Amino acid sequence: MAEDAVEKNSNIKLKDMIDGGALPPSVMQSILLLVGNLYNNRDTTTYSSINEVPYTYKYLINLNRNFDVM
């Protein structure tokens, strides 16, 4: 699920981001941040406010995002 979210937010398939046999560090870090956020908010019900994906995730995704208009 985190991989799909990164692909959707960056407008680039993960396989197309691979450089030298690995994903860029910023992409790997954004996947880990998203997984951590999903784990921390894994309950089906909440008694507090809804948490947005951290700004750091958006920043890391934008480093590799395809901004071309289709």
C-alpha cells in the first residue's frame, strides 16, 4: 500500500525510479515514513483528531515527483 501511494503521489512507477539497482534514498525514506504513519494510526476507530500524512513525506515525494502535465 505504501508503494502504491508513493507511485500515485510522484506520478512515477517505482520500477522507473530505480537507479543503480536501488530506489533513491528519498523514496525509500518516504515509504518508511508512510508505513510508520500507517502503523501509528492503525486502529479502526479513533478518539482523537484525524492526523494528516506528515509534511516530511510530501517533501521527500516532491524531490522525485514528475510534475509534467499530461
